[in-house]
Amino acid sequence: MKLAALVFPGFELLDLYGPLEMFGMLREEATISVVAEQTGAVPSTQGPKAFADSSFDSGGSYDLLLVPGGLGTRREVDNQALTGWLRQAAEQAKLVTTVCTGASLLARTGLLDGRKATTNKAAFRWVETQGPAVKWQAKARWVEDGKYFTSAGVSAGMDMALAAIARLFDLEKARAIARYAEYRWSEDSGDDPFAEVHGLV
């Protein structure tokens, strides 16, 4: 299985590396590439850089996509090179996952239209405007609709990644990975206290 993790200037560190920690434990079952508009170092919101080993022009297709959020999404929603690549890659992928405001990028492709999705609750109202035809779910840790998995903010991406692994393989494999990572996986996708914190419910 080939996994592509999209990065852009201003991506959120844990949005990217939290899920990649979980997906990376698939080891022999998955290979991971980091993809950006251009290869090389890409700065996160927090400063540390990720190294993109593939670009939008590298070609190829991927089985699984990971789209992080971060402050950079506010700019990248208008980046037609990014949304164009994302739409093409997502159409070909077997599973597409977004974390936090990464859902705004996928929403701008139109692929979430008519589907249920969620995002970071602190940025929920802004993300809604990026996909008015999306059925945004205010109270959800993550949402699964067909091949699309979207999660709430930052740390929720790890819960979603484990849910995606359970879908791709089985529940026990996901639980074994969580145990190995000494991570308390919230298996209930509706367990979302932050919707109330931010006045969404």
C-alpha cells in the first residue's frame, strides 16, 4: 500500500506526524511518501520542516492519502495547483484522510459535496465556508463517509488513523498499534467534547 502525506507551508506538526506514527507501524504493508508542490524542506506552523520527497509533478498514484491542517490552509485553499493535484490523487486513492482544517482543502476539490465530514471545532465555521455543499458534522471526533475519513482538530487525527487502519485491516490490528504506541485510542467517533466547548452544539 502506497501512502502519500501532503505537506504545504504552515502545516500542523501533529496533524502530520501523529497519523504517520500509526500508519508507519504497518511497516511491511505500507510505504510512505511526503508530497508537496515542490520537493525539499517545507516549514510547519511551528517551524520545524518536513522533507517532501515527491512533488505534484512526480506522477504516480497512491492507495491512501493523508491531508493535514494548519494555519497554511487559509492560503492553500486558493492554491489551484494543490487542490487540482489533491482532487486527482483522491479520485484514484482507495482511502482519503484529512486532519483538522485539512478538510477545507479536500472540500475545495468538490469531492466532499453531499458527504458527511468534520474538522477542527475552533475553525469549524471557517471550514464550513470552504464547502457549503458538505454535510458538516459539528459533534464528531472523526467521520467516515465512503472512502473519506475526516477528523476534528490536531490530536483527533491519531484516532481517525487508527479507525482507518481498522477499516483497511481489522479492529485488532488497530488496537495492537495503539497498544504499541501506548496511546489511549478513543474508538467512539462521536466522543467529541470540543463541539460543546466551542458552542457548536
